[in-house]
Amino acid sequence: NAGVTQTPKFQVLKTGQSMTLQCAQDMNHEYMSWYRQDPGMGLRLIHYSVGAGITDQGEVPNGYNVSRSTTEDFPLRLLSAAPSQTSVYFCATYSRGLRDEQYFGPGTRLTVT
Amino acid sequence: QKEVEQDPGPLSVPEGAIVSLNCTYSNSAFQYFMWYRQYSRKGPELLMYTYSSGNKEDGRFTAQVDKSSKYISLFIRDSQPSDSATYLCAILGNQFYFGTGTSLTVIP
């Protein structure tokens, strides 16, 4: 049981390049989300999904796309990277139940030059 | 107004001290309150979870919710160097709302 996995762990992009951050979970959780974490800003929600085929925008969606074709995978696409997207990105799944707990992946550190 | 506000610190205490971490929130309808711990270069992990008002204790950790003043607290007794981390409060409304985190260092 790997929980939530994210790849890559580190990435350096040049301005204008595109890439996909991968997120996978093996807990069969319906709810998945992407956050970015910046110093002094805390965790900010980018996009989330309440199930396969359903996605919605969070607080800071501009410059990012998501899709959810399966329960397990929730990739985040950067369409044209900008230095303002330099951040640490976390994927999380959510289990509604006794604890309403979010499980976070280990994060992807992205630098855009 | 942000849904949840947290003093960013940083906080530095000697080993064995009692630590108090605090957040305020804006919406009195919120009922699910959480504290996450995040070690350097790791993802956050759930530490404590409370529903509605009152206290919840788990070992050296106590989470407290005061709904009348919209104030949530995390107390750490007998703090240890291994408690050095960033602590984030979180609230579940129509989505999860996180505080900015308080960086804690426990000095041996």
C-alpha cells in the first residue's frame, strides 16, 4: 500500500515549457486535490476532483489543467511555465469517514527559470 | 478575510517546554478542525482532529476548539526535539482551508 505517490520529486523548467506532474493513489479515495505551498502563503488549492470524470477549480487555478480519467490518477499539467509557478506541489486524497483525513503525497519541488 | 489565520512564528523553545499554537477562523459554521504536522521537505500529515467544540487529547498533544471566539489551539506538553516541524491548522468547510503554518524548533 503506497498511499499517495508523486513524480517527479524535483523538476527545473524554462519559462514557456510545459510539463505534467503525476499523482497516483491506491486507497480508492474519490476525492483528490492539488495544492501549491509557498513561503508565507500556506497551502493553496489549485484544482480538485470528487471522482473520475469530475474536476473543479480551487483558489489558484490559472496556468494549470487537470483531468481525472481513473480513480487512481490525477495529473496536473502546466501549460506554459512561468517563474511565478516556482513552488512545492502536493497532491492529496480525501477519505470521508470517522476522521475526514487528507493524505498528502511527498511533494514535487518545481523551479521555473 | 481569509477563512483561517495562523501566526507564522517562528517559535523556538527549550526541550520540555509547553508549546501553544493558535489559529483563528472566520466562519462560525465550521465544525471540523484539524492540525497537521509537516517535517522539512515532506508532505503534511494529520496530527489531531476535532469536531465541534471542546478538547481532545492524544498523548502529549491536546487540541482545543473555542467556537464562541472562533479560536483553535494545539498544545504540546514536554516538547521534544523530534517535535521540530511546521504545524498547520486546517478547517473543513466546502473545501479544506489551511493556515500558513507555524514553524517550531525545540532546542535540546
